[in-house]
Amino acid sequence: MSLPDWLNPEKIIPISRGSTTVFKTGTWSGNRPEHREKTSPCRAACPAGNNIPDALFAASQGNFDDALSAFLEESPLPGVCGSVCYHPCETYCNRDKWDGSVHIRTLERAAADYGNAIPIPLANSGERYPVAVVGSGPAGLSAAYHLARMGHPVSVIEARDEAGGLLRFAIPLYRLPQGVFQKDLKRILSLGISINTGEKVGTKKLEEIRAKSSAVFIASGAQRSIKAEIPGLDLEGVLPGLDFLQKVRRSVLTELPGKVVVIGGGNVAVDAARSARRLGADKVEVVCLEQRGDMPAHEREWSDALEEGILFHYGWGPKRFLGKRSRASRVEFAGCTSVFDSKGRFSPSYEEDESLMLDADWVILAIGQVPDISPYRASPLAERGFVQTDPITLATTWEGVFSGGDFVTGPRSVVEAIAAGKRAALSIHCYTLGKPFSEAEERTLLGDGPGFSIHSFFHPREGWDPKSVVRFEDIESLCLDQEARRSLGRLSPVERTTGFHEVDIPLDLREAVQQAGRCFFCGTCTGCDRCFLYCPEVSLLPPDENCSFYRADDAFCKGCAVCAAVCPRGVMTMGEVK
Amino acid sequence: MVVKAQSRPAEVLRPGHAGCPGCGHAMGMRMVLRALGNRAVVVVVPSCVAVISGPYPYAALNVPMFHSAFEIAAPTAAGISQALKIQGKDDIPVLAFAGDGGTFDIGLQSLSGAADRNEDFIYVCMDNEAYMNTGIQVSSATPRYAWTGTSPMGNTRRKKHIMEIMAAHRIPYAATACIGFADDLTAKVKKAKEMRGTRFLHLLSPCPTGWKMEQHLSPKAAVAAVETNIFPLYEIFGGSEYVINYRSKGLPVETYLSLQGRYRHLRPEDVKSIQAETDRNWEELKRRV
Amino acid sequence: MKKFITGNHAVAEAVRLCRTQIVAAYPITPQTPIYEKLSDWEAAGELGGIMMRTESEHSAMAACLSASLAGVRAFTATSSQGLALMHEMLHFASGCRAPVVMACVNRTLAAPWAFWSDQTDSLSQRDTGWIQIYCEDNQEVFDSVIQAFRIAEGVLLPCMVVLEANYISHFMEPIEVPEQEQTDRFLPPVKIPERFDVDNPSFVAPVVSQVQFEAFRHLSYEAMSNALDVIEEVDRDFGDHFGRNYGLVEAVGLDGAELALVTTATITSTARVALAGLREKGHRVGLVKIRVFRPFPTRILREILEPVPRVAVLERNLSLGREGIFCSELKAALVNSEKPHHVQGYLAGMGGTNVDPDLIERVVIDALSRERVSDEPIWMMEKK
């Protein structure tokens, strides 16, 4: 028997069984959030364009394989950079404005130490073209690596008996342990790159190579030490800086008794002084033209040297080397009043009345290095006395020949060389395919450049605006934890100078995870779900099988922008209904 | 970065509800309910929560619920809870949502009665610090100096200390929580769910409309309330054992006040007085721990 | 089994026999003995259900109605101020169609403060949507509470059983109390909607629109109208089970009566004695007891009073600015009768003063002899 309405339990009182989803509250507002990934300032500052946020996020999850894989997207040398890079990334780190930047460089090293990864191929549907690379320093290796990832057959020609350039023969072991570089190198070579060592290249050889290859990249570095016209230069015991460092790396020099004077204010000079210290020199003094603070050497290297008992004399230029029985014994310096002329060109002027006399059993002259273009004297490359390239494409005036790194710019950092190699790789790829490089670069430029993402050219990252760099102001700082940057473990000055042990103690695994966790992951969605969870409308849809983004459900989103406000990455951004 | 799929608790709150854009209550309800799950009975009383819950014949909550009268969230929950026990459904928790008016003011007596009897339910006071549902009038949860429609020159009374009132009932569990600290809130709801007796949650949920601030600022204002010690996160077990859950950054109260239009009229000496009162309260709380 | 107990304890006995599952209450004179008796039984493990000692009548009704919506049998008892405090929740319980049963012990509403019988407290709840049954003696109170659960659960409306302070609440009378099994046969276990089902969730009592509100009110109206039949049927069935029943109204000696004296509650008992004497003296006067006030038994009252030209309504309550409330209700019920009636209101026993046979006799004589009916009630005041 059916109940009358007045007694029907379902009818006598209001009972809601429907869903409020019948109300399409999306019509309340035209504002909508967009999941728009952006570029982190660290990445924008990295010449190599390293994918730092992805790498550090993986590391923060204890996944160092993925962390390494992320670094390998843009650079073949994470171990090397993780050890020696001057880390502009950390300077621009947004966390620096909060409680100290993240230890990005050290974490790159941790990724190289603890991770295993095979570089992801750069999906290249085009044809394969043989490319030759001259020089196996960071620029050459970088170019070879990326070209090989694209599937191009690459052969590298190296003048020395081993690959690596300054990574192998200049940078002291206390900064870059041999095993770290070798691990990077092995990974690079695993891509099928052939390296012909002990083969010097000059104009004639280059012509041969050029004929067999679709393109050539010359990255011979800046390896010729500048020799100033100073009386006594040919005395025994006077060594050019790079030669000295190479002798140390080759174990030709294993001890250095007596007093050492290093002339120069750059990194090579400091490397030489600190190496000399480790070889047992009684006294090591560095003399440079610049005043303290103006030295081109990195601050950290300089302060390390001070700690290790190295003396610095600022504002002196070498006048002459004095010797006993053809061996150097003293160096006389004149007071330097200015290093550059009024037009900013290097042109030191001296106060002849002031002089400094130092005893020296060894004099290491590290006053600069320049590219050696003499082998190409008879080629179009040397027409102007230096190698001229297009700064964007790195193409030289000689068709099919590209050049970059220290060979073009003079001495720069490892990471800039890596950047040049990467640039050359993509430029050559475009050249062989007959496509303009500028378009490729434009698509992948990080922030204002010059760094770009080669990985994302081949594997476009959906929903990413590489030119947009996350500012500190874009992150809701109220939601941030306080966890100040910690100083990392280092050997004491005494421990350091007893040998060539690495000064910076690499992070242990637990510490690496912890330090990576400090990263804000600016501009990179890490799936933290805050935007999803805080949506008062339950209308922010999380990523699923069909879509890898957080996105608003247009039917219900009221455009309140809470999701954007709570995004700790600066990813969720307000736009309008499409 | 490709975000990996993750498992999420079922949502109890549905889209399409009538909350204002950026509503702190909706966020709070959502967080509380996904921690509670939908095998529970929910009581709502007149407040923005009830409005959000949906008009007949629609419901914004996928859970059995009852819209009771303003001042009786607690005895309503108690009645249902007792009835469920009689029916052998001991495993179904009952949770009541009431606003600050329904808790601090008109519902205080019935809440006190139920808490005194240690009735078995979770009571969530959704505190947006005024009668928002009726269009922003002062309640005893409105802080001093705050503008409302009935405190046009700024409220002259202090905010009632509801937590101490509840602690005085020696109920098993009382805790503060806010929408700015979702994990803390979730953990407290889950903890409360595992307990029996009267459990009280004082949940600060900023109201963009009533606090005269931009729509997206609710979570930020909640965080600021905690970080300035205006609304510390703590628990009280058995009415006497205090635990502070979060050591704030101790930011100046301006960080919080400046987000809100309801404090726009403050003079420097007012801010100073709020700071002094906040500091005093914070010291007092620390003494109780 | 016969028991010699007060009206309050009669209520308690009935509540226990009805296997009431939740009793939520708050003390107030003169209801408190109900609350205490049930507490005694709970303490002794003899109640069956549970007690909720709420901090107010308002919360008691909140708990009762929500428990009722959850599907259990709920009861409360109150008086006077307590009932007035409950007022909001009375509407709510009825609007939610929660079959809560309440015993209301009539007591004066302050001010002035007093503790004696006056029906104005329960009559003030006339429009809350509760069924109201006014009882004459302890047995009727007992029986009506048992009936109330079946009525309430049968029409899904709350039901109030009304007894007077002192005259019933605290007076002891012998009453017949059935065995539990007998009661169970009349009143089966509770079977009302369980509104909070986690497997089939719904939102009970959300906000409705104007049109929806009107429709729900209409259904409640229909339920209340149909309750008349249900009350009669339950009462008949009660008679079949227990040999006693009461009807919606009771008529005594109306055949050939010139005057019908209309009463409620305990005044009825006194009137029975007074009218017997008057009839012996030759006065043609009958008695009508109105037992069910809401829903108001309009049809049956009109039928039984149809041949009676004069009606006197004697009652212990007042709607200030009008008259006795039963009187007004009765006038409204008779207004569409074919033959007009002379209906005169009398107020007596206000504040719990005694209404003795002599007073009733004076009322009857006045009503029979009166040439003009007054629109104003006639106060039969006690002399100080």
C-alpha cells in the first residue's frame, strides 16, 4: 500500500538528495587559474641552463637517479660542475632573500655521486649528420654530448694523450677529484662518441675534417699562457701557470721545495699557489696588479688560499726576475697605480719609485691565458688575428665551421664552456637541417637568456613559460619555513695542505636529501596539492591520466585566486576563461 | 614536471555551493570533512556553513546531515550520537559545525551542557569572528578594534577566550586549528575522530567578505594569524594538558592586521595595544604548557 | 496491576512501559518527579532507555527531536517556563515531523511567580504543530502517554500529553498498569524513518523556497487533519486491548439538554459530580469534555452540540484580550452550525484555585438563566 504524501517519509520534510553541482558557479567570474610553469632564477642564471628545480625535487625525494637525469638534460658534466662551478645559481636563488640560498652546486655533485642515469636522447626525427669536434675540454665534450644525444655521429679530436682539456690537466685535484671527472666522461663516451687523442689539428687537417663532416666545432680552449716581456723570463724555475698546473696533474712535479712566488690575480694563479702549498713549498706568495677585492679570482678561492697560509701582495707588477747561476732567486716588482686605462683597456701603469723584492726559488707566471690560433694561421679563421664568431650561432666566417668556449672568448668558467658547447650543438643541428637557429633559441630561451634549454627544444614541456622567471615576491613567503643555509663540511687548512684531498666534503645522502628539501622549486610544480586542497570550490582538478596539469573546472571555479595565492612555486597564475 | 598521480581521500564537499569566492569556511569544511570521511553524521546550524551546505533539494555535502537550530549544535549532535549508540552504530562519529556566533554567543549554554556531560561528538567552531551570514555583525568572537556593521567604530570588547571555557569543562580534547595549516588541521580532526567524548575544534577561517580583504587572502590571513601569535595552534588534553603545536615566527601583528580592511581605521596606539595583548596572551599560553 | 501513584509517576510508568529509548529532560516544578522517577529506574538498571540530563528544556527538545530523526523513541517532560523556553524547538520538532512525546504539566507562567495549575502554558503552544491531549485523571494520563507514542509515530507528528499541576501531578490515585507484554502488543517497537544513513546520505532540513515552504506546510496540515482519525483509531484499539478509552471528546447527558457545559482536564471530574446533582434537581444540563485540543475535533463537537441551544465553557486559562482559549476555539467550531448557539465563557481555577461543585453549579445556573450572552468571559473569582 502506498503511503499518502503527508505520511511519506521522503516527502514530508525537505531532504536534499541532489548535488549542488547543478549550480554552475563558474559563471560568477571570468577569472581562471592557469597551471603555468616558469623558470627558476637559479636556472635562468645558470649558463648551462640546468634544470635545477626538477633535479632538486627528485633529490629531495631521495631519488638521485632522477636528479642526475634532470641535470643531464642540459649538461654532460654534473660531477664537474657540482665540484668546481662558481655557481651563479646560488647567487640568484630566491631562498637567498629568505634564509640563505640552497646548496645547488653541492647538490649537483651529490646527484652525480649517488645517481645513475642514462642521458635522455634528444628526439631527433631529422637526418643524421657527421660532426667533428676539435678539443675535448668542457666545451667540446658538451657539444659532442648533445650532438650525440640527437643521434648525429660525433668524432672528437684531442691533441693531448687524454681527453678532458683543463678538466684533466689544469684544475687541481683538491677541487676536482679525478674519479668525478672520469665518471662524467665515461657517461659521455657511452653515447658512442669516438675520441682520437694525440692528434693535433691545423689548417690542413681541418680542411680534411671539414670535407668529411657536415660541420666542425672548434673548442681548443685558451691554453697559451701570456708571457710578459720581463727580463729574466728564461731563468730556470720560472714556469707559466698552466704548464705548472699540468705538470702537477701529470705528477711530473711532485714536490716544490723552497719559496714560491706566483704572479697573477686570477683563478689560475690561486690554483697554482694552492697547489704549490700542497707540494711542500716553504712559503707561497701571490703578487698581483689588482688591489684586494678587484682580483679576478673567485672570492672563495682567495679566502681558501689565505686560510692555507698563502700571502698576497696587492698592487704590484713584475719588473724583472733575478737569478743565480741561471736559476731564479728573486723577483722585483714595481708598484701598480692602475690596471686599466681610461677606456677600460688592460694597460697597467706603474710607480717606478716603489718596489718590492721577493725571494723566489720558483716563479709561477699566471698573468693570463689566450687561445692559440697559430695552427690555423693559413685559414679563414685567423683572418683577423682572432676567431670571430656569430655570438648567437657560434658560426665562424668559414662555412661549416663553428667555434666556442675559451677558444673564442678567452678564459672563462667551465660552465660557460659547457654552455657554448650546447649552443654549438643546437646551432649545428639547425645548420645541418637548414633551419634558423634563432627560432630554436627563441623558443627555449630561459628568462632573458643567454641560457636556453636544449632538452625542451626536443621534448617541449607543456605549460611552461621559459621566459618568465619567478621572483621572490611571487612566492607566498608567509608559508615558508625557516631553515637557514648551513655551512657545509670542509677540510681544515692543515688537512688540506697535506695533499690534494678534495677540500669540500661531499654531502652524505641524508644531508643531500635534506638540503635539496630547502629548494623552493620556483616555477616548477611538484604536485604538492596545495592549490587543489585549498580550493574552496573543490573545483581545481588535479593531474590525472588525461592531463598532467592542475586546472580549474570551468563549471564551478569562482575565480577567487586562492590556488594561485597558496602555490609555493609561483606556478598557478590567474588568467581568464578561455 | 610531470606530477605523478597520487591517492587522495574522497571529497565530501561538492562544488556548486553558495559560499563567497575565496570562502575560508568552505576551505575549512572541505579539510575537516575529507579528514573525517563520509561515514559520519554532520550537524550544521544557521551560519555560513549552512548556506554552503546547499538549498533544498540539493546538498553540498556527501554525508548524512541535519540543519538544526542556531543555538543547539551541541545537543543536536548529542541526541544523534546517543541515538546511533542505541541503534548499535557506535562506529559512526557525529560532527557539528557551528559558527562563532552559534558557539561563543547563542550556543554557548547548550555547548557547555553537552561538554559537561562529555557527550560523544566532535564540535567544530568555524570562527570567522562575526555574524557573517546575517551580514557582518559583532559577536563575542570579534576581536577588539575590528569593524563590523554593529561595531562601526571598531569593537570595544576583547575576543572571548572560548578555548579556556572549553578547557574548564575538562573535555578530553580541545584544539585550535586554522585553514592556513592544512596538515595540522587534518591531523587534529583525525586525532579527534579516534577519541570519544566531547572534542572541540576552534577553527579560524578568515572571511574575505567580512574582513574586507581580497578574495584570495583567506589562507594567508590564517597563516598570518598564527605567525603573529594572534591565533596560536595548540591542543588541550583533558582540560589541563596544553601542547603548543607550532612555534610561530612571532611576526609583528601588523603582518596580520594590514591584510584586512576591517582594521583599516587603526591608529598606531591601537596596533601597539593589540601587540601588547597578543604578547600577553602568548606568554600566558606558554606558561600553561 | 493496580498501583496507587501520582499523575507524574503514572507518566513515568507509561514512559518506561513504552520502551522509550531516550529521555532528555531538565528539572522544573511540578514536572520534576517524572524526571526523578525515570532517573531512579535508570540508576537501578530498570529503564531500558537512556537519560540525557540536559542543561535546559531547549536542549532537551533539541536532543529529543534529533534522536527521533535518527529513528529512536524519545520523550521529555516539562512545565510552564520550561515549555516556553522550548517553544522554538516545538515548531522545529513538528516541522521536522519528529514523533517526540512530551508530558506537559500545566503550570502558571510567570510573572507573577506561582506553581499551580493553569493551562495557558500548553495552550500558548497551540500553533507549534503538536498534537495536544488534555487529561482528566491519573489513569487517563497514563493511558494517553501510551497512546501518544502510537499516535505520534503513526502520523509523524509530535504529541503532548497535558496534565495539571498538583491536581494530577501530585495527587495519588489508584491506576491500572498493564504488563509489559500487554503494552508491547499495543505499542510495537519503534519503526520510524532513520534519517541519517551513511549508506544513503541526505541533507535533512535544508533551506527551502517560498513555494516549497508552502507545500511542506500543507503536508503538515494534512497530517494534523488526518491525525483526528488516527487518534480515534488508536483510542479504539486501546479500548480493545485494555478495556478503557476516551474519544476525542466525551459527551454526558446531552439528550434533551438545554445547556451543555464544556470542560477540559480536572474540572471535568468535578463537573461530573456537580451536574449529576443539578440533573437530579431537574436542570436539563449535559457535559462535554474536550480531550483532544490539537487537532481540534470541530466536526464531532458541532454534531454533538447541534441540538443544544446553550453552551457554557468553563476553563482554567486565558488569552489576554480575548477570553478562555477553549471557548474561542469552540465558538469558531460552531460558527458554521445551522442553528446558532449561545456560547458563554467562564473563567475559573486560574492560578490553580479550587473549582468546587458549588462554583460549577453557579456557572450552570447563570448560563441557564442568562438572557443575553456576553462576549466577555465571566470571571468566577475566588474571594480573597
